[in-house]
Amino acid sequence: MSDKKHIAILGSTGSIGTQALEVINEHLDKFVVEVLTANGNADLLIQQAIAFKPNAVVIADESKYNQVKTSLSRYDIKVFAGNKSVEQVVQMDSIHIVLAAIVGYAGLASTLAAIKAKKNIALANKESLVVAGELVTALAKENGVNIYPVDSEHSAIFQCMAGEWENPIEKIYLTASGGPFRGKDKKFLESVKKEQALQHPNWEMGAKITIDSASLMNKGLEVIEAKWLFNLKADQIEVIVHPQSIIHSIAQFKDGSMKAQLGLPDMKLPIQYALSYPKRISSSFKRFNFMDYPSFTFEKPDTETFRNLALAFIAMEKGGNSPCILNAANEIAVQEFLSGKISFLKMSELIETCMNSVSFIKNPTYQDYINTDIETRKKILELI
């Protein structure tokens, strides 16, 4: 086998997946696309497969199998279908690293399968750690698997930790742009439409994560993810709003010294760092110029108006299956907001009701997480 890294991209047609392929395309001397998987976007998956000639592709939506199979019949590419195939394909011997970029709870099973197959993980699916952080981190330890964070904030902390592994973190600061509604009050938020919520000021992302950014739930999920990635307690994690989105996060050490990672908002940088780690490789990304940003500003997040961030801290401190409830309720709430069935502020109300009414389990098993997810989704749909 060559010394190139062979990569499986789970969720190759989403925002992270497509940007990862741009990174790989710029470094074909270093990376090989081994596996591509998509949920239902067969057309784009076919295009990607023809361009990158992976060993195998999986379309999770089984009704699209024949379309993909027929379109790729001229190529030496194995075609599989169904969610179970996504979990099986990550076990291929030829894979070095798995980019877990499936959005939401749906990404958990394949992330766990990849860890059990002893594959290093470039983690863009934060929900895996939100829902089952204890399980995922214990399994990674047991299998000697490294988890490289792809979220820009966690990548920033990870980069700040380089050369500091012996030095415990005293505290981290996760930065937030504040989203499109920064500074707005509840009265304004009562009537916002999805078109406004999808207008993120600094980042280009998929619909789910953009709505989560607008409601600050994304930052809440990142807080829980950070707890597991860096083995922190709730009082060691602080969120600060930094509208310019240049400082991606800050690590503070016990001598009071702080390290920050800076750069223009571009997800391709943390994706590339996770794939190429421990090496930094050259890139054509636009460079930051201090004169374009003569001042950086910081403010406290408004957790009264944007209740989701407070709910995430509550779920994290409560532990057990509480973050799983938070995540499942949020996924449905976002879906219903995007389809125009509920208002922007109603999302937090529904999530909080679910957190107070779905059965709490202090030490959940994997099956408990599955049951909690099902129970929560059923509950929130009943409430709606």
C-alpha cells in the first residue's frame, strides 16, 4: 500500500463532505478516497464517485440503489445500500481514517462501528459525543483509536494543545459568532422566519447546523462535545460571543497563560488539519490580514433569550441520557421549524419540556440511548 492516507467519508454529499473532497482534490499526492457514503443524494454521490474512483460507495436510501449501481457499472467501484452497509463498509482493511460527517444522531452507529474496527476518526458529527460521549470515548480508549475534532472550535483547542499534552487545561473558551440574531430580543424572535435564520453572517453550513447556530444550540452541543474530547467539567468551559469569528477558541493553562487559534472562517482548514495530523500541509486557503480586522470584540451570550445554550449546560451537568434527550428533541424541533410548523422560540420550549418529561437514566447502555432517542422523538411530536 502507498504511504497515502486512505479516507472514508461518511456523509460525502453534505457540507463537510463536499469541502473534504475539495481538500483531498488539492492533495491527491497525500490522500486517497477509499469510501464515500450518502443518505439520499444519489446524483451527487454518483458525480463524486466518478471523479474520485473510490473502492466502494454506499447509498443509505435503498430505493436509490439501482440508480447508483447502474450509473457506476462501467467503473470498478463496489456499490452497497442501506444504513447497515454504512456500518459494515467502515471496517474495510484499506481504510486509515474515517471522516464522520453524517449529520445528527444518524451518525452514531457508523462512528461506533469505525471505532470498533480500530479506525482513527476525524469527527465532524458532534452528536455522537453529545448523545453517547461516555460510550464513544471509552470505546476509543479501549481500541487505541484517536479522535481528531473537525468542528472549528474543537480543532482550535486541539491545535492549542499541541506540545502541551502534559499540561492540564484550566479552562477553555469556545467562541460563538452569535449567529444572525445576535443582540435581538424575544419580541423580535417571535416572528422570525426560516429564511432569516438560514442567513449566517460568517459561515457556510448545512441547514440543520445553521438553524442550530441561530438558536445557539450549536454552541450548546459543542460545549458537551468539548467535555468529552478534552475531559473537562462544566465549570471549565465558557462560551464567549466573538462576532468576527477570527479567534476560533482559546485554551487557558494553570499558570494563567492562554493560547488561541486564529484564522478566517473556513471549514476546510480544520478538515485538512484532522486529515493530515500530525503534519500541517500547505493550502491555497485565503490568508488572514490583521488590517482587515482592526478590532476584535467579545460579549457574553444572552442565555435568557437564547435558552438552548442554558439547556445544553443543564443536560451536560445532569449527565446520563439527558444530552441524548436534548439532541433528539432539538433535531425534531429544527425539522419542524424548517417546515414552518413551529416558531423559532417554540423550539426551546419543546426541548425543555422533553428534558423534564422523558425518563431519565443515570448510567445508560447503548440500547438505552436508542430507546431514549425513539421516546423523545415520539414525545416532541405529540407535543407539537
